[in-house]
Amino acid sequence: MLRFVTTRVLRAILTIWIAVTITFFLLRLLPADPTLLVVEGDMTPEMQAALREQYGLDKPLLVQYALYLGELLRGNLGVSFRQLVPVSEVLLDRLPWTLLLAGSAFVLTILIGIPLGVYAAVGRGKVIDKLVQVFGITANALFVPSIAIMLLVVFGSNLGWFPIGQAIDPDTRGLAAYLSLLHHLALPLFSLVLVQLGPYALTLRTNMLEVLGEDYIKSARSRGLTPRRTIWRHALRNAMLPALTLMGLQLGTLIGGAVLTETVFAYPGVGRLIYESVRQLDYPMLQGAFVLLAITVVLANLVTDMVSMVLNPRIRTS
């Protein structure tokens, strides 16, 4: 058990380091000089050189990388080129909105996907099973921005049922603020859930079909256990393990989908911040956002591994 935990933690640290390294060097390949965007108006070569020295862009690339890692280990993500404020302050302001969107999509996918997968497996070959299969295959082929744009145009622009931007109406308090938050969250959330739900329900259906054919399930039925107890208490627990692992692996896709969805709906999360920072060539902000998202995904996968270990005795004893 200790070896399992240690291995997963070391793997998580290595993954974060790789993500940080790739992000750092990829951003340096952008074909523009970010110092040109720090100030407005004309900039003399002397002013540009002074700015490059101030932000450390005049140093060799490997030196910049070493300095960046050193600051990162101290929790310093740098200062935004455009906003001239610490990157961490901006990220901490935007992160809760992304966590709300992605977390809600994650929970809702599980809550809806479990009964869909179970009923499809129990009713194998029936109408509900065929509907779940068709929905799962179709949803797996959908592209999040396409769904988001379609929902935005139909339900936001044409019908006017939902707002087409922001996360909450200004100057709202109390219950009105919560209702406004849910109103703004509806379309981005539905976009993510629609794409994630199909593969999850199909995976759980497949797992349930395998588990329902196991000898211990047949034995439980022969002992007189009710079908409901057999399915929901015994079969589902074992079928959930691979599905839980799948959801952990799909967190990266979920975060990526949240980034694209936030851009479409002008939702004020980290994804929208990344879009704005790309346009402004704000290296520190982009680096900080990517590092933060990478850490979030890696930690979520680590938690998934730990939960799987708790639920699966074979992992603890291997």
C-alpha cells in the first residue's frame, strides 16, 4: 500500500514537471515580442531592451528556465506583462469559476451516468439500452465548442432563455445572486455534461454487463437477494471501479472542454483568461494558468487513484 501511494505521488510530481517544462518552452516559440505590449504607443529600442532585462527575457533560454523553476518552487508565478499585477492574484480570482463549472459537470455526469449505465445493462437489448448506446456513440463524437455555440445561438441569442455571457448578473444579492449564478451556468454546464455523459454511461453499461455475469452475482441471486439489492449494492460497486478510473482520466478532457466552453460563453474562468492572455502574449499569465490547470488535473487523478485503492482490496494487497 505504501509503495502504491509513493509511486503515484512521484508520478504526479514528474507529470507536473513535464507539463511545466513543455509549457515554458512552447510559449517561447510564439512569433512575437511580448515587451511590445507592455506599454502603449511607440517604444524606443532602449526602452524595449530595458523591459526585456527587467523581465529576464534578455537571458539565455536555459537560464530563464532555471530561474522560472526556482521562482515556481517558492510559489512565485511572476507578474503579468499586461496587467502588471502578480499572476497568482488573477488566477485565484478566476479559479473558483472554473472549479465550479468543471466540478459541477463532473458530479452531474456521475449522477446521471450511473442510472443510465445500470438501466441500460439491466435492460440489455431493450429500448433504453439502444437509446443509451446511440446517445453514447453520438456524444463521444461531439466537439465541445460546436455544442456550446449551437446552444448559445439557439437558447441564448434566438430564444433569449439564457444569458450569453458572464457568470452572474451585477448588483445581485442573496437568493437572487444564486439564481443568477445557476442561470448563467446552465448552458456551459450542459455543454460539458452532454459530451462527457455518453462515454461514461457506455463504460458503466459494459462493466455492469460483465459483473452481472459473474458467479458471485448468480450466487447472490440464488440466496434470495432481491434484484434491486443485487444490482445496486453488489454489482454496481464492482462495476464502478473502472468507470471511476475513466472519469479520473477524463478530467483532463473535462478541464480542456471547460477552457473552450468558457471562451465561447465569455465565462470569467481560467479558460477565458488563457484566451485573453494568448491574444496579449502575456507569458507569465499563460504559464501560471497552464501550471495551475496541470496541477489541478494531476491532483484529481491522484485522488482518483487513492479512492480506487480504498474501494478495491486487490490494489491494497498487490
